[in-house]
Amino acid sequence: MSANKQRKAGQPVCRKPRLHLVPSPEERQRPEPDPELKEVLDDMRRRYRVQRERIGRGDDGKDAA
């Protein structure tokens, strides 16, 4: 208890060691993306964007300006 009496208000009771990142000695290389999968994902993004644009225009199909 004598250690707690010497501690000032706001000071931590104990000091924890701080963690830090250590660079990996063997950096993994990123695998090359599959071209077929990339085409499918690009098509899905395009379809999603077109669908969102249609929803944003409203029912009459005209731009709301």
C-alpha cells in the first residue's frame, strides 16, 4: 500500500510495455488476379452502377434537374 500512497492522482498504477510493429523478414507477394474473375467483377460493377443510375432517375426516366 505504501506504493499507492506515493503515486500522484492521474498516474497509472503500473506501466505496461508498449507494442510496436516489426517488419516481416519475408514479405509475401500478392497473387496475380485471375483474368476471368476480373472480367466478371468488372461486369458486376457496371451492372450495379447502371441499376443505381436508373433508380436515381425516378419512374419517368427523365433526369431530375
